[in-house]
Amino acid sequence: MENMGTECRDEPQTDFIYCCGAITEVLKFGSCQLNSGHKVLFLIIPGNPGVVGFYRTFMQTLHSMFGYRHPVWAVSHAGHCAPPDSMDMVEDASSATDRDVFGLNGQIEHKLAFLREHVPRDTNLVLVGHSIGCYIILDMMKRDPELKVLKAVLLFPTIERMAETPQGKVMTPVLCHMRYVAYLPLFLLSLLPEGFKSSLIKLVFGGIPSLDHTVVQPTVSLLSGDCAANAMYMGGQEMRKVLERDDVTIKKNLEKLIFYYGATDHWCPVQYYHEIKQDFPKGDFRLCENGFRHAFVLDAGRQVAKMVVEWIRGVLRT
């Protein structure tokens, strides 16, 4: 019976909602609705593409290693999920356009709106960001200083000079000037049968020996409809807008922040790690010693989650 209970607790719930008028997927381990009795919520802010299914193994590991005591949720980026048949990509097209909800600023406001609408104000938050999700978290803390953030864990943080990084130099022309060229092949891919798309994704990921196969289906969903186009639009804005590091916000929240940099991360060179560590000698900055890739969810979600648990266990001990 104990095993059956554990299996149930390891099965998440997926909700599709409108937030800021755009389709949003929320993946939830543990409590699916919060009240003021919930003391702590883990909230995952994804990278780009902001598909929550990529983080399933990472989230399940966090949830189980804390004894299933704290709900662990992930909120997708607006428009980075295929809506169910009963819903559209946006509730009101003109409103979504006016807000630029799929752009970088719109995505930040989208996360703050999600917290206002679905999380009681007195809930203590452990925010976990990945890649551009780290930039979003810092901006959330800047825009709403009253958020009750216990810790913010920033994994492979793209928080500065993205266009100047090795990967940024390659992707900036594609995302800023040539993304429309990709829309036709993306549309054609979306027309393929699901089984064929799944086989295609497995082929693309074939070079990853320890691939986490739970990422295959989320990748397939990304090839449906406008999801990939929305992700590319957001990516173009990242190249243009993620420029200088927000030292004011970092300094103000330094005791709450944990940064984890990759040793071979082409989106965030080791030089950035050394510079921020020098500028904030009292901060908690860590450099990967395990060879994890920037897209750690592909094959190291469980290992990274175990590290996060060790880093913050003391904060949650009451």
C-alpha cells in the first residue's frame, strides 16, 4: 500500500489556464490548490522554450526528497504550450497583442499575475529559475519586493549580455532577423502524425546516451501550432534586451540568491561566473563540477534536483 501511495504522489496534475489572456500550462506535484495554510511553494520558472513537461523529473525529485511536504509547481511561459481542444492560444487576440504577452516583458508580468491569481500572498516561495527563467525571477523580485521569497535558485543563469555569448552570436541573427524563415518548416512539422514526430525527436536526441525519455513528449508538443514561433519571438527579445547585469537587485537580495553556472555553457561563459563572484564576494556562486549541459533537463534533472535539495534543506528546516 505504501508503494501505491508513493506512486500517486509522484503523479502530477496538469492544468491549462488563461493568464494575462494567454494559454498557460501549470504542472503540479503535491497540492493542486493553495490556501493560507500552505507555508512553502516551490515554483519553477523555465528557460526558453518554457515547456513545463521538460522539468517533470527535476520536480518529482524535489517533491519526493522533501518528503512530499511542499508542493512543487512549474508555470509555462505564455503561449509555450499547445492548448487543449476546448481552448485557444489567447482569450482575446487584441488584448494579448497590446500587452505583448509573448514578449520578454510580457512573460515577466505573466508570472507576477500568476502569483497574484493563484498563490496566497503569505506563501513562502522557493523560486527555481533555469536560463532566462533566472532573469525573469530577478525582475520579479525587483518589480514586487514584497514577494515572500525564501530562496531563489538560479540554474545556468542567462542574466546578462546574451547576444555576446558564443551561442548568442550564432542565434541572434536567426532569432532577430530570420525567424520568419523557420515558420513554414515548423508549420509543416506540426502537420506530421504524433508518432512520426516522436520518432523524429528520438532520432535528434539519439546522441544523448542517458536521455530522460520524459522530455520526448513535451518536445513533440512544442512542434504543435504556434508554440515554437512564440518561443522564437521571445528569444529574439532576449537577445535585444538581456544586456547589463542587474547588480542593484542582486545586491538587495544577495542572501536569498544561489547561482549555479555551467563550466562549458555557451549561453553563459565561465567568464561571467568569475566576474559576478568578484563583484559580490559574499554571494553564493557555484561552478558546475559535473559536466552538466545548459539544457540539464535532457539527462540530469534528477542529479541537479538532488543538489538543489542539499543547498536549501537548511532554509526549510523548522
